[in-house]
Amino acid sequence: MNEQITEEQLKTMTPHQIVQAQEEGRLDAVLGRPMYDIPAEGQLSEEHLTHMTPHQIVEARDAGRLDELLRGDQGLGTLT
């Protein structure tokens, strides 16, 4: 879902860029945090949310990738 920043890239970034990258979850590799494979497309699950930053969650919501979760119908199919 997001490209991780390398140590070399980090050295060339401004403080503002570093804060933004951290908010986006793009410093996880450099900081030694566990990295999770968040799909780049499709609906996301509650499990995905537990591994996402607030910034990533807002982006996913704005892109409509949380619609099923927010409606409460993920994995339920069509109810009649």
C-alpha cells in the first residue's frame, strides 16, 4: 500500500517530509517495525486496519476501500 523509505532516502529528507512519511507508515522498515502486506486494491478487512496508520485508514476510506466494513457486510454476501 505504501513504498517504504530507505535509510539513504531518509538522509535527504526534510523534517517535514520525515513526519509525513511516518504518518503514512513509510518508515516502518527503517524503524524496525513489523511490515504487513496491505493489498493495494480491493476492500480491506478489520484485520488490515489493525496494521495500518491513521493516514492509511483515511486514504482507504476516501478511496471506498472500507465500504463493506463500514456497512458491516464484509463476507456476508447478499442477504434476502
